[in-house]
Amino acid sequence: TVTKSATPTTLPVGGGSVTYTYDIKNDSAGRLYFYSASDDKCATITYASGGGTARRDPLGTLRYIDPGQTIKFTCTSTLTQSTTNTASFTFATLGQYWWGDFYWSTAYTEQDTATVLVTAANPLIALTKTAGAVSDLDSNGQSVGDLLAYSFTVRNTGNVALTTVVLSDAKCAAAPTRTGGDTNGDSILQTS
């Protein structure tokens, strides 16, 4: 029986590294020898622990698991999107020629899948506009021609950083000027 698991099972926006673990238990009544392993989304599967090794010429040194034993393999991959992948392990019994050499006999293949979710990008922006004090330019109280100051607060309410944020106001003659924020000076609006 093959049991495949992933650590972690959820990755942040942009993805990251995942380690897959494969636990293979011998549910049969006889010794099984490792023959092959594959994973359709992870290239290099390596032995981790368990089982035993034996020399069986001309097949060389083979890993095996006896009945009830478990052997473990791992594989590490970098994911950028949500992924379900399938691992396939083949173990086999051995036959023996009369002169002593061994050969592959009956093969048993088991599969299992694992899913890793990569958080989807969700860009959002929130804008708050506030009217400030009126500058009474002609000293006759608030009237046409006086100046009204506006302030704008822009927040990144999504889960990804935003670049090239441009603010405009149809009622203002000039584009608004930034007066604060961006404390590290990278011109990127980080998530809040």
C-alpha cells in the first residue's frame, strides 16, 4: 500500500517548496523488492528510511520490505500553482535460476495522490477621500474661488503587493501628491 502526503499542503501566493513523503507498506505474505518509482510532478524520488538491502546477482543490491514492514521515500518540488500529482511504486518478487542467479518475477504496482493548494492572487485596493479646511482667499467667507484641500488614503486590502499605483481626481487641477507612506521607499504598495 502506498500512502503519499505533502508538507505543507497550502502555499502562499506565488508558491514555494513542497516535500512529498511516500510510505509503502508490504501487505503481502512474502518479501517484496523495490523495482521502480515515479511521480508525475516531482522528478527525483529518494530513499529515506525503512526496509532492508540484499545482494541478488545479477540484479545488484536491492531494497526490500518484508511482510508488515514499511519503507519511506521522499521528493521535493517547487510549485507555483495548485497541483495534484500521482506517485507510482512498483515492487516485485524474485525468481531464481537453477545456477543461482535471480530474476524479476511477479510485479505489484500501487499509486496514491496528494494535493497542494497555492493561494490565488487577489489584488484589491481601498481609497478614502476626505475634504479638509477651506482657504478663504478673498476674506469674505466660503465662496466661489476659494481653495478646498482634499486628502486621500490608499490601502492595499488584497493579498499581493501592488506596483505603479496612480491616483487622480477630476476636480483637482494637478495630480495628488504623496505626503506619506512607503516608508522603505520601494514604490510598492504592500498588503495591509
